Amino acid sequence: MRNILLVILFLGFGITFSQEIQKSDSLTVKSIDSLYREDQFYFGFTFNLLLNKPSGVDQSGLSGGLHMGFIRDMPINKRRNVAIGLGIGYSFNSYGQSLFIGERDGTNQSIYSSLDGIDYDRNRFSTHIIEAPLEFRWRTSTADDHKFYRVYAGVRVGYLYHFKSAFVDGSGTLNQTDLPELERLRIAATLSFGWNTVNFFFNYNINPLFTDDAVIENGETVGLNPFKIGLMFYIL
């Protein structure tokens, strides 16, 4: 009789414990966010190239960029793996190259010339840009899986709010920051793809850094279209 009572108690405890697990699992399923969003913050590094260079102008030294910002993820399908992203960000870029940027004495007229054959220590310029990314996003994510493949393509419209050119030789340093020929409105096409944390990133500036009023001594326009290649990291 005692053994029968122990069996009944054991079975009753087992059934109760099983029911508690089922309730717990049910609560876990209900806690999954069916309206989840992805990739709200981004942070990346790039190696920067200059395309559309005039004759006699080449890149030298390390040219790199730092990019960060926030993008609002807005899914547009029921599965929520297709979305539109719109945000705000900051981009810093530095370019080592052989384009001399100066100013004629006593005037505000800019001078652009090639440093080919000229001895100097360092020559580079940097840009600080506030930009608005707009992306079309596709990924293989689900509500409970944050490791997935992604492909994001879009454009970034920005404003170049600070520019600095620095030329250094044996006689000192010449800085130039105010250039009327600078194209401050920046428009770039972007593409990023990858899996989980590591994503390749490409950024091509559709419009050149300088207007057609910027010309070097042989009459060529300065142009310069930045092309950035690097890694982008996305964080919820």
C-alpha cells in the first residue's frame, strides 16, 4: 500500500512538473517580439581611394575613414526580413595624396597644382560629413535568431561641414580650410553584405569633391570621387 501511494505521489509530481514546463515554454514563446527590428546602430572602418584624379596627382600614405550612426529599421513585409532603413550618421575621412591646395597672396583665390617632382614631407586633406543613410534591406533573420545573412543597398546624402588640407615641407605647414570650389553636398551609393557581425562595405561618391571651378595648372578639373572599401558592424 505504501509503495502504491509513493507511485501515485511520484506520478502526480511528474504531471505537475510537466505542466509547469509547458506553461514556461508557452510564456517563452509569447515573449518573442513579433514586431522585432534589426541593425539600429552601425560602426565601420574603410580604406579610401580617390578616383577621377587629374594628371600628376596620386595617392600616397594611408587613407582611411571612420563611420558611425543610427538607422531606423522599418520592415515592410510580414516575415520582417525585408525593410527600409533611414537614419543619421557621421563620417570622417582622411586622404594622403599629391594635390597641393593653397591660396594666392592677398586674395581669396584658390590654387590647385600637382606635387609631382616636388620634395615635401606630408600632404593630405580630411573631411567631416554629417549624412543621412537610406537603405533597402534584405536579411535571413527571424524573431529569435540574430545571426543571419544580410544585403543592404542604398544611398547616403550628406553635408561636408569641415574640410582641412595640410601641406608640410622643410619650411613649415600650410593649412587650407575655406575653399569656395568645394562641393559640400555629398551623394554616395552604398552596399554592405555579410553574415552576423562581419560585413563588407562599399561606398562610392557619385559627385566629385570639387566643382568644375577647381582646375590645376594644365587646365584639368580637380574632380576626385572617393571610393571607400571596408568593414561595417551592425548593433541592435
